[in-house]
Amino acid sequence: MLRSLVLFAAMAAPLAAGAAEAMGGITILEGEALVYRGAGRLLGAEGLALAPGDIVQTAPATFVQLEFADRSVAQLGPATRAMLNPPAERGKAERALYLLQGWAKVKQAEREPGKPAGLELRTPWAEIPAAASALVLHATPAALTVFVESGEPRLNERGAGAATAPVALKEGQLYQRKAGARGELESLSQSALLQDMPRPFRDSLPLRAERWREQNVAARPAPDFGYADVEPWLKAEPALRKPLVQRWKAKARDGAFRAALVQNLSAHPEWDPVLFPEKYLPKRAPTVAGASSR
């Protein structure tokens, strides 16, 4: 019981000026959202502070606005999965938003002196360094679409078939890339993006972080999660998967979760030492035949 209370207290950081670990928070929520933190998850709520490593997941009819310390704004659409400050290779920006799947609209202003750098945007198929811009992204397991509403960001392709040089984007351009191929720039008139994107993305919504700065919004725990709830993350790229082993190691003691891990082990082999620790015990020295003790 004491352990549960300590864990809950650690998860309940407020969106207040004194929240040292908070990097931003939820300021608008229409619908239902979940925040995966540590070994548990929370119910999304307006005013809830967000910490590095948090995974935000929205329901099929949800819109959520996240605001950060540098005044960057990320809006997430329906059925979206995103991680704040994901694990990264050496030399990559520490502040980032990883869009695994779904819709995101990210607005970033010019960096002010003394303010933290903006958010680098990452997806399975591309990464976009922080730059003053407004971008709409739609990521699926097999494709990525980016519309440049404003600004001139640069995009670096990732994965098989990626271009070796950065792609320079300009206002009004549409970038599309399918798995295994290089991306292409198109005119917006050739795409149904405007018709498909979440309706709130078309509006200019107010910043609301100040409204919650002095309020302590208590985090409410959500029901425990199963393998299917986090399967896309468990089968993501290795840099994301590996830290989740320690984060969710205790889930291997749950029968159904363990069975699913074993069944899908080829997709996340880093779980093998957790599931079958006996395979990794030190080898015993061979016994010499005919040896006898005196």
C-alpha cells in the first residue's frame, strides 16, 4: 500500500511554476486521453503537468493541446500516440516530441534569449529540428505527411530508402513519404489533407498555460494496461523499445502480458533476458571425467 501511495505521488506533478520535472502540460482536452508514466498510466486532464518520457494517447474522437515552457504548442488529434523527450542517439536534441502514429499540429516561435530550445519533431520516417514554424503531421505505420503552414523548416529522412541530404521545406508545401521510398513535395491541391485533418487544427486556439500555472491539478490513476494497449511502442524502433524493458519489467509477472511478450518476442528480443533469465546465468565449469576427491 505504501509503495502505491509513493508511486501515485510521483506521478502527480502539478502544472505549476515549482514543478521542477514538468516540461509542459495539457491545457485543452476535448474527449478522453491517457498519459503513460512509469509503470502506470493516468487519466488525461486539463492542467495536468507532463514530464519527460510521458506517452500521451488520445481516443478516436479526442483533441488535446499541450503547451511547453518555450511556448511551443503541440495539438494532438484522434487516435494519436506521442512521447515527450524520447530516448535519442548521442548528439540529438534533448527536447523532442515523437509522433508514433496519428495527427499532430506543432507551432514553434522564434527562440527567446534565456528560454529553452524548441521541440525537435521525430517520427519513424523523419525528424525535423526545432525551428520557428507551424506544421501539421500525419503518421501511419507505412507513411508520413507533413504540411508546412508557416516557416521554412528542414526535414531529415530516416529509415530504409532515406535521402542522404536534408529536405528544405517552405510555407504551403506538402511533403509525403512512404516506407522504403524517398519523400516527395506536392502542392496542397493534390491532397485531401485539409479535408482529413482534425477540425480544431484549422482554428487558432488561445494559449492557456497561465490559467493552470497556480493550480495543482491532481493526477487520477487510470485502469491498468495490457499488452495490446502498448503494443505499438513495444514494436517500435529499438531506441524507443529498449528503455521500456526497465520501465515495464514488472508487467512480465502478469500472465496475459507475459504470454503476449513471448508470442511476439521476435519483434522485441530485448525482453528475452526478462522472460527467460535462466538462459543468461553464468555457465558452470565442466566436470573433469574420472576426477576424484581425496
